[in-house]
Amino acid sequence: MQLRPMLAFLTTLSLFSTAICHRSAGHGHVTHRILSLHKRENSPPPSRNGKLSFTQTANVTRVTINNPPINLLTTELISDLYEFLLWTQPGPFKTTPKVVIFSSAIPDFFITHFDLGNLATSTPEGQSALNQLVQCGRLLQSITSTAFIAEVNGRTFGGGQELNAQMDMRFAGPNALMSQYENSAGFVAQAGGQLFLGPIMGKARALEYLLGSKQLDARRGTELGVFNNYYGDARTLRREVDALAARIGLFPQSALNNTKFSLSFLNPTTEQLDQQIADFAPIGASPQSQGVIRQSLQDSNETANEYELNIPNSVVQSLYGPELSAMLDQGKSVLDAVDDPNHRSKWGYKE
């Protein structure tokens, strides 16, 4: 942790001059190359699994996510996101974008939850995907030479919302909906999203949203600070985000790097993020959680059906019964429902 200020300073110097500063992952080793003597690498490589496409204008890269039907966080999508973020790290022989915009090609969906099939069966591929998802969030924060912007005009749930929360800025269109609904299923979020919502929303409001597994639309999310701004139509959303990105792209990357790094004290610590991963592992492997995962897979089929379109209320209704879900929607007391033996077993109470 003590190396971070020095590394940020060195990165700033390299970005300001014609040399670029490269830091090996997990080390403080720094090397320099004079880029004027070499051809610069300006474009990201094509995504290995074809889940991302790229368009570039000046210092801005737009990343379009396309993993039909719901932009599910499959191993393929996570791998493509991870490889792209690794490419955005400063290094010798290349320049990196000052701004990256993430948007979606799928109507109604930005990024949804982690592929539950990888939680239902413990495989090396599934564990690798979880690890890469966690690393994607950390790269969004540690790469201080690039500003990451989420252009959200669809649903962003679960793991997708965890990535959304770790973007530097988030802008919403009329179809934006978000939910960190893990508590309703008995889980904790693994990839760091919960920990970022406290500074964004404030502790009390974050707990209301997280513990209640509530959904936020674009307007309410903007009021609570989750979104920087809300726009009433997709065209205006795109125009305003592009205009902001182009404006940021005019300015020196060294200033961007310094400013983003200077605000990193607001982020959760590495130790806190690691603890959340440790908390998730035994919960996700428990028999009760595996039952929830199997039920959710059956209800969802991970397609754009009514279950996926109505998360988190569909999760509450499926797991705790339509009567309890209706009471929650109407704001009525749920004490009688919780006392019902059928609901008590679903809530995990033991007699």
C-alpha cells in the first residue's frame, strides 16, 4: 500500500512526458521507454469471445457489450472484459484511452448477474470467472490514467451492478433499472459492489437498498447519487455522454491520472474487498444457497423472460411466496407471513 503514492507520481510523470510508465502487476518495478522512437499501440485487440466491440474517436474508446439475450456475466463475457481492462493499463509501446464508455447493444439490459450455472457446479472455469470478475472491479479503480463511464439504459443487476458501482461515472437513460438483490437470496455480493455503495449513497440509504433488495429506477438512482445524471431518451443520453467524454479527452492525461488517484482514498481497502470474497465462499457453497441457485436457474433459464425482467421482485416472489411478495409491494407488515411455518423455512429460520 505504501508504494501507491510513488507509483502514481511516476505514472503521472510518464504520461506527462513522452515516456510511459509500466508497472508489473503486484510489483513496484517501473520501466520506461521513449515512445517517440517506437510505433504506438492505439487500438484494443478484438475481443477473444466476440462479446465486446470497440469504436474509437480521438482519446475515447466506446465499448459495446453484446452477450444475448440478457448480457449475462458468462465466463466468455467476463474474460473479454478482463482482457480489455488489462489492455487499458499503461505500458511501453502504447498509448491508452483517456476515457472508456461502456454501453450495451441489448435493449432492456446493461449487464445482468453472474451466470448461476457456474455457482451451481463448482468447476475451475467457474471459479476462474469469479476471480476475473473481482479483478475487473479492481482494475476499474487501479487504472487511474483512464476514466471509465457507464452509459446505462437497461437493467443492471447483481454482478453487473457491482461493476456499474465501480465505474468512475454512471449516466442513466429512461430504461435504466438497478438492483443489488443478493440479500434476498441469502448471499453477499462478492465483487465489491456493496462496499462502494456506502460512499456513493451514504450508509443508511445503502443499507435500505441492500438489505431490502430494492430496485432503483433512473430518476431515484440519480437522486441518491448512484447515477450522475438522468436523461429522458436514449439519444440525449448518448449525446451527453459522448460530449463529456470528448471534453475530458482534450485535457492532459497526467492531470486525469492525478485527479482520479487523489480521490481513491474514498474506495474500500484491499483488505475489506478481500474479506467480502472470504465471506461469500462458505455462503455460496452451503446446501441452502445451492437450493436457491437451483430454484433461480429453473425460474430464470437465464433468458429475457418475466423472471429476469422483474428482478428483484421475481426473486422475492419465487423464494418467499406470492403472498409475502405482495405484502412487500404494498408496504404491509410481513410479521404474519414470516410466522407462517412455510415462510419460516424459506427464510432459513429453525424451530
